Amino acid sequence: MTAPSSAGTPSSSTAPSVPALSVSGLVVRYGRAGKTPPAVDGVSFDVAPGETLGLVGESGSGKSTIGKAILGLQPPAAGQVLLHGTDITRASLRQRRAVAIDLRVVFQDPYSSLNPAQTIGQTLQEPLRVLRVPKEERTRRISGALTAVGLPADAAARYPAQFSGGQRQRIAIARALVCEPQVIVLDEPVSALDLSTQAQVLNLLADLRDNRQLALLFIAHDLSVVRFLAQRVVVLYRGQVMEAGPVEEVTQRPGHPYSIALTAAAPVPQPAEQARRRAAREALGVGTAGAAPPPAAGCPFAARCPLATDICRAERPPLVPGNGTSAAVACHHAGEAAGIRLPGVAA
Amino acid sequence: MTASSGTGPSLTTAAGPAGPPAAEGRRRSRLPRAVRSAGGALSAAWLVLLLLGSLTAPLWEPYPVDDQEPLHTLAGPSGSHWLGTDQLGRDVLTRIAAGSWISVGPVLLAVAVAFGIGIPLALTAAEHGRWVERGSSRFAELLLALPSVIILLAFVGAFGVHPWAIMTVLGVLLSAPVYRIFVGQAQSVRTLLYVDAARVNGVSSLRVNLRHVLPAMATTIAVQAAQLFAIGILIEAGLAFLGFGPSVPSPSWGGLIADASQSVYTDPWLMVPTGLVLALTVIAANVLADTVGGERERERKRAAAARRAKRRAARPVVAGGTAARPASMTAGPVAGTVAAADPDALLDVRDLTVAVADGPALVTRVSFGMRPGAVLGLVGESGCGKTITARALPGLLPEGVQVAGGSVWFAGRDLAGLPEHQLRAIRGREIAMISQEPMVALDPVFSIGYQLTQPIRRFRGVGRAEARRIAAELLGQVGITDPRRVLRSYPHQLSGGMAQRVCIALALTGSPRLLIADEPTTALDVTVQAEILSLLRSLVKTTGLSVLIVSHDLGVVADLCDDVAVMYAGQVVEAGTVAGVLGQPSHPYTAALLGANPHVAEGLPVPDRLPSIPGTVPAPADWPSGCRFAGRCALATAACADPVPATRAHGAGPGGTGIVRCIHPLSPRQEPHQAHGLPVPRPVEPGVTS
């Protein structure tokens, strides 16, 4: 077993190579320090080349903010972002253009992520123009990207309004692929889609994951989607990492009380199973989300946690490998948490 | 759940969707919006004609500009002088034409200067955030505080009358309101994701502004330019009227009006052409602004919808509660035998058809029913018509959409034919509604206490103190632990989950019998969603409330509902108990939906690929007369092109009262994955084999 990486899990790649994307000690604040708690508070994780990492959390967890900080849309207050070992944390736009040519993004909302006044072809060639790719090469790459996402090549002449939500999301993925990147940040790419469209786009992402050596940072709120697509997952709550590890471990045998609550809360479309889950979830006794403000120090989940004690409210628990599990958990009572885990209730 | 198969025979004779298919929506006008309407076209034509006529005046003017005819002063229109002559005998038509460019030209310069300063300043401020934006906004506010006409007069006093220079100064002063309007718009456009995408792509900031931010503001720019132009014309004419226009021999509109006003009591005709040309130009500019901004189209649509509503309300209401409708629309139960099939049903929807006025149907012949105290889920993807169906029940359809057939029996009355004032009495008191966005549903200006006590006082007729007590009680009933604090709060101080609880409390103020919940948890986190669903379940148990929940999430339906109706392309394709439909789906679409869900039951491996349905949902105008899912269904045969009746579903779970609209329904023993030909061996409900 190789030494644990900062996510607390042994690296899944066979050779200790430079991680495609590495985030350490990231702190991002909206507004002045001291007034409100930071949106992202000391988050660290690595994405190995060719690996898909899921970043899961609810609203306020900071997952989208982490994505923005990595992309340079939100300057971090502290911490480091390394792309293939190069520090891009505070790179200016010009520096970023040179270094981050293979860091691309797919956003959540298919309706506002494409400029309605430009054709698909113009949207897709914009990043290529910035990279000074010659014209003939541009056409080849655009048609290659459109084919890779399952759209006809003549789509390049049409406007976004002529496509459905699922097709627009494919175009957004094509825009990320057209530069042949190595790392793609996907910010909730399927959350705004219908179930059947979501399945189509997830299959497409799975194809890309398997056929190209892409490192994907997949930000989502749905654990079952992350379980389908990712190999490892990081669970966030209020800007801090609660649990991190292989996706099967975290989703099937969650080690942190919040992960347990999260997996228990998602409803499943089988009535009998859902009734069992509901009874088990209600027996858990996790507090309501808005009931009490989070404590200023200590574990952010302490106000709602059924296992919380004084140390939880005073001291922030470190992220350490759990007992008998290959996932890392940030909990003072990690051992008991495994005890309240609900049988038959998983993502 | 009442079975709609009681009306089986009539369904087999049903034609396709009610209403003629519409050809509109596909062929949109290619003309720019400004000239699509008569007003816009005329205004544009007038302005163009004016400018062209003025610039080419030397070529066609009947008389030289300064040519005086002392013997024909202040004459009315005649063959030789079409618009008469002024007090020195000069031809009015010539002077107006020559003066047009002199008056209008500098105003165009003023507008150009205003936008030339205001827009780059706005774009820069929007891009560079706090300190730059503060600086430029204070500068703009300073300019706005200055009295513009007085500054112009001071300028004239200092430098003399130079129309182009004066208008440049006006342009600088007008750049402040331009900046104010566009800085807000630019900031909001910059929050759109495609601007973020361009920035991530490394596009330079100049290009981001030119290619992405500016085009999004194009309509506002056109509208504001037209309005500023109108204002500028009036200011310029005003200055010329006061004597600060171009020097005496040169004609200008303001000068002409000044001349005309001197003889208005003795020879009033002169005022007519001079005043008219100014008024028409200002009106044309404003009409153009309205047309480009789309205000005309909206007003026309609103007027047409109001006329339709009036016609609808004026239709005679037949005794028994069924409004008279064209025979072609009702192929269902004959009017006259209007008793509900199930006297115990709280809600009985029969063959409900909702259509766009003069357009395609959005929902066709939907039928379902609810007992008191039951929870029914309307499930489907976007575009299936579930929200329209839910909103049709209390008569809350959007403008232009109306009920075109069928009946909605609620507690013995047909809501579909009721006039608005009777529906208003039912809404809130017997049927309440909560929707997807709780923050939007609550008025941000009033406190929660105010918003709760108002309906309580209206419905229950109690005083303010008593209403407040009831409000606190209701908040307790919806699981809010500190009602007093919440009553004092404003909506923006609440989280999404709390706001939805407040909306549920609002819905309960009238003690309704039926609660319609339109995707109530879609915008909430999953842990908050679980709490809201538990709350709804406990309310059903304690108060006997019936809930109709519209959702796209089958898990929500499985958690909360007793019965479910699955909708696809405006029809109910399967309905029954939740255990029956979700445990043993009969319709291929239901099975496909369940298969596309990424959740896997305990102990089963995660599939390599999710079974997905090829193709997309057809639009209402493209619905075939047969099965609407046939184009995407692996089991479709030639027989599916004929209209498909709703039949009793065999093995539809414990209750056996399910229906399915399919001629190849899945048998209970058939694995769903075999139904749509995909190689994924996943039983839908583990442990259920028969």
C-alpha cells in the first residue's frame, strides 16, 4: 500500500506520477475575513491522470466555489492549486492562457452556458482562436468534437435556441473537448436535465472517461450519479471535507455521520425499499438543516449530528484514515459512526 | 384511485389531440422586430425620409432657402407653396426640409457621445468590480445632479451659439443616465455562464465585452438610443425656440416654431407644419423605441388574451355545471349524465384537454381521480404536461392557454366550467397550491407574519391578535421550532427549506381539502427534501389533507404517494398504485424511466452504461395520432400508429385498478430491460418476481 495522499487514500494509479490536479489547503472567502465563515475552509484533494473524482455536497458546501477557484473565476484567500505540478493558484489571465490550456470546464445550466447570439461553430472555435490554432486544424477539431458527443457536423451552423437542453449540454462538453484537454472540471453537468437525458449524457461522459485519458473533476449533489461515474469521491459540508475515499466505500459503507445522513436522505423509486430507508433515516436523529447556526469552531456538522459531544464543538476533527476502511473520515467519533450506519441504506 | 377505464368505450372512439394542429411557431418573421409592426415600420420610414430629404434638400427644394417674397407673407398652403410661407415670405416646406438636418444632426451627435462615453464606462465598471465601479458611479451621479439645461445655457453664454458643440456637451451630460442603465445590465450579463466560459477559455477582456456582453444588451441600447434621441430633439428645439439655436438666416425647427408663435393669433397656420414635424419626429422615435423593446407585441397579445377571456366568461353555463362547448371537443360522457362515477372521490378529472388558444393541445384527455386523504403523484419529464394539468385544476393556467375539453369534478362541482369569481372562492379555501420556488412565492417586501395573517383574517374572519396566534400555530404544525422569530423575519432571511415550510403553512391557512404541490422539493437540498416530504406525510395523516404532487423524481413519488399517474407527451400512459406501477411497470416508458435512474438496489453492481431512451420528446405540434411514444419504443409495431386506448393493466399491483395506454404492455413476468432491448440485466424491484 502506497503512502496515503492528502485525500487519505492510496493512489489508484500504478506509478506515483504527478497528479493531474492537486488542491491543498484551499480557502476561499466571499466578503471580509471574520465577518462570515469562508465558503471553502481548508480543502485538499488530488486527481490522478485519467481518474474521475466526485465532489459531493449540498448547497453551501463550497463545491461550486472550489470549481471556480480552480478555474480562476474566484481568487482564493489561501492555499494552492497545482495543474500537472505547476502552480496556477493566483495566475493572471495571461499566465493562465499559457499554462492552463488543458484545463476546461462544463457548467451546470445548459441554457445560459452558450451565447445565444453566436452559432455553435463560433462558440466552439473561440477557445481554438485564443490558442492560435490554424484554421484548417480548427474545422477538423470542431467536427471531431461534435462527433465525439454524438451531434451531427452541421450543428456548427445552427444557434443554441434550436437545440434541447440535453443537446446543449453535449455542445458544452464539445466545447471542453475541442482543445484536447487533459483535465475537465464539470460543475453539476447533469443536474438541470431530465432523467432520460441525464442518462444519455452520463453515458457520454462514461465513454469519454474510458476512451480518453481524461482527469475529470465531477461536482454533483447526487451520490448515485457520482457512484456511476467516479472512482473516488470527496464529501463536503460547509466548506470542509467530511469524508474522502473510493466511491464504493463512501457510498455503500459511509463512515461519517453526514455521509450516512446524505445517503439515507436520497429517495429511491422502489416503494418498499424507500419505506425501509425512511424508517431508518428517521431513527438516525439528524437535526434539521436550518435549525441552529453552525458553531464558530469545531466540526461544522456538530449542530446536527446525533453523535456530537463537547470536543466536536470545540476542535475541528482532522481527516484521517478510518478503521477498517480505505476512506478518510473527519470525525472525532468515527468508530461509533460506523455503528449508526444503516443496513441496506446506501446511495 | 378511481379507474378511468369506466369510460373505456368512449376512449376507443376518441380522435387525436383536440384542436387543429397549428402551423405557427415554425415560420417566424425574418424582418427585424422594429419594422414588423405597422407603427414601427411607419416610424422608421418617417425618420429615414426626414433625414434623406433634409440632406438632399438642395437638390429638390422648390425655392432657395433664403428667398423672400414680401408680397406673399404668412400665406396658407397653395399650389406654389405647399406648406405656405412664413412672415418674410419664405417657403415653409423648404425651410423645414433645410432645417431638419440642422436640428437633427447635432442631436445624433449628442446620442453618439452619450453612448460613446457611457457604455465603455459601464462595461469597465462591471468588469473590474468594487472600487472602479464605485468611482465611476459617483462620477455619474455627480453628472446626473447637474441641471442640464442651465449648464447648456451657461455654455452658450461663455462660448456663444455653436449647435454641434452645445450638443456635445449635452451628450456628455446624458452619458450619466446611459452609464447608470447599462452598468446594472452589464453586471447581470456577466453573471451568465457563457461569459464565465469565455473567461475560462482565456478570451481577452476586450473580446469578452465586444462578443458576449455587448450583444446581450443590444435591444436595450436600441431602445435607449431612440428615447434619448427624442429627448435630445426636444432640448435642441427648446434652445432654438429661446433664441439659442443656429443664427438667424439658418432655419431650425425651434426657430421656426418661435417665428410661428409670434403670429399665432393672427395667422395660426404657420404653427401647424412646424409644430407637426417636431411632434411627429418625437413620436416616431418613441414608437420605434417601444417596437424595438417589444412592448407593442406584448400589448397586442395581452389585448387578444383579454378578448378571449371575455368571450369565454360570457359563455352560458348550463345547469349541472357543465359549460357548453363545441360538440367536436367533448367525445367523452354525454352532457346531462354528469354524475361523478365515484361519489367518494374528492377529485375526479375526466378527459381533461388543455390547449393553447388557436394552437396545439398541450394535454389531451387526461383522466385520474383521488380519494380524500390520498396522495397522488403526477410524474413525467419536462414537456409532458404535468404542470399544465395541475394548474388547470384551480384555473391557474397562463395567458393564452385554456381548458378545451373534459371536466374537473371537485366535491360535486365541475371546476372547468366555473366563472372566475366562483373559482376564486375555491382557491385557497378548498384547493391550495405550493410551487417549486418558495423564495419567489413569498413577497420579499413583507414580513412572514404579515403574509400569514392576511389570508388567515380573510379566510377565517378573525382579528389581528387571533390571526397571529393561529399563524404561530400553523408554523408549529409545519415543523418550525421558533415561530415567533420566523413571524418577525423577512423571506430573504430564511433558508430554502424554511421558506417552503412557510409556503406550506400559507397553503394551510384556508384549511384546504386538496393541496397541489408543483415540484415542491426540486429546488431544495436532498436532506431538506426528505424533511419536507416527512412533513407532508404527517400533515396528510393528521389533517386528512389530500395531496396532488407533481414531480419528475420517481424517488419522491415512491416516498410520498399512494397512487401515481405517469405522463408522457400530454397523456397519462400508466396509472395505478405506487407499488404496482413502480414495482411492476406495464408501460415501456415507465420501465425505461426506472431503468434510467442511476440508483442501484443494494447488492447489485453498478451498470457499465445506463439504459437510455433514444430520441427526444415530440413537441405538441408534432404529436402523432397513434401512440406518442412509438417513435422511441423498442416494442413498437405498425398497430401503434392507430390511436391507443387506455386499458386495464393486468397485475397492476395490489388494488388491481391500474390503467395503461399501450397495446404491448409489459407482462408481469417480463423483465423491463427486455422490453426496450437493452442488455442490462437489472430487476426493477429486488425480490419481486411475480
